[in-house]
Amino acid sequence: MLDDDTVTAGPAAGPAARPRRARETGVATVEKTLAVLEVVAERGGASAKEVSEVLRLPLPTTYRLLQVLVGLDYLVHLRAEKRFELGYKLDRLGVSLHRQVGVPAAVRQEVHRLHESVRAAAYYAVYRGADVVVAHVADSPAHPRLTPMSFGFHEAAHATAFGKILLAGMPAEDAAEYLDAHGTPPLTPTTITDRAALSAHLAEVSRRGLAWEREEFVPGAACAAVAVHGPAGSVVGAVAISTVDGEVDRRRAAELERALRESANRVSRWLRTG
């Protein structure tokens, strides 16, 4: 019996057809394998049947993909519980990812200081290739981060304060290419989705070196960010905070802006001299 990943070639399939079919099937298998890993991660563990139902894959195919991941230490099989959970190799990958993103200790300390001083979740975001990525977060139970804004978050730059800062710091053609690729979907009723309006807004962000968004990303939340400059003077990152929108009156906004500018200046100085 053949499953949906089996490569077949009838008498009419020539030499050129077989390698192409094999390549296409190989890509599909990789996509399915990664999808299995994501389901197990998102659910905090899952049985083969659960994975099969979520991905709508035949159960034999699901078992085969799960066993491949177990064999490579990306998953572990808890036989007594008939479940699969994340394996130990993923921790090494996570450590390596944090090392590659490479937020210096002095910058992490400054983000934590900002969090404590303004009583709000604080973030450091950077460019990573063509992405705008959250590289570090400091928060607490009293002042939690926005969901899903954790390390590695790289979506919705048009609707986040740090995303606006980094978009405004890009050359115009790079920002246009980013927005072409990612779009400007409406996340809330106040998200700026019109490209012309967003362009005008980013020009103002660039002029001020500071960005606000109020309920554009998450209803009821407000975020602010200030640009961080590297040794050459170009924008290389952003420090940001998030808080409850209803708590941001004019006085609170002025306090947050002042703290963000001071924090960004300290990080910029460290990047120039550290």
C-alpha cells in the first residue's frame, strides 16, 4: 500500500520526470514533518491520532513522520502515555538562535532597567536579514508582555511601534519590498492598512525618531518605541514598551517618551563604544 509521499513512475515517466517528482515529494515531506513538530509544540504534546486529525494526514504517514523526529531527538515518545513531546535537540537549537541574534548583556540589562523604571513590558527589536525581530523582552506578572510578542516575533511591523521605527529606518525601496511581502492586514479597527497613509506616518516617525501605536496591534494596548543608532549613525534597532492604552494620558505619554529616549541613547552609546 502506498501513502501520499511515495514516489511513483509509470512506463511513460521519463528520466527528467522522475527527479522532478522526487524533488517535489521531498519538499512536501519536509513541510509535513515540520508541521508535525509544530503541532506537538503548540499543544504541549500530542498523540499520533491528534496530530493526524489536526493535519489531516493518514495515520501511517503521521506515525512515520513522528518516528523520524524521535530518531533525530526533535521529539520524545512517552510510550506509557501514548504521547509525543518536544525533544532535547530543540533546546540546543534555541540556544544557538539566541546566540546568533546576539543581544549584548549591556543591552539586555538596559531593557530590564527600562521595564522596571516605567513599570511596563520592555522590548529590544532589531533587523535580522529582511525581518524585523523581537530580540529581547523584559516583563513581569504585574506588567506582562503582549501576546504573542516574545523572542523571535517578526510579524505585523506596520502595526507595532518598534516595527514602525525599523520600517522608517529602512531605505524606501527596502521598506516597500517588506510591505509588499508581508502586507498590511487589519489587526484591529485602528490598524493603518492604507499604504499611502502608512508612508506618511512612517515619514513622521523618522522625523521624530519615536513611534506610537494605540490599539493598532492589540485592542486595549498601547506601545511606544525609539530608534537605536549604530556606529555609523543608521538605525539598527529599537527599544520599546507596551502598556494598557487606557493608562496612557498626556503625562504618562511624556514620561514614557522621555524614558525611551534616554534608554535608546544609552544603548546607542554602548553600540558605538562597546
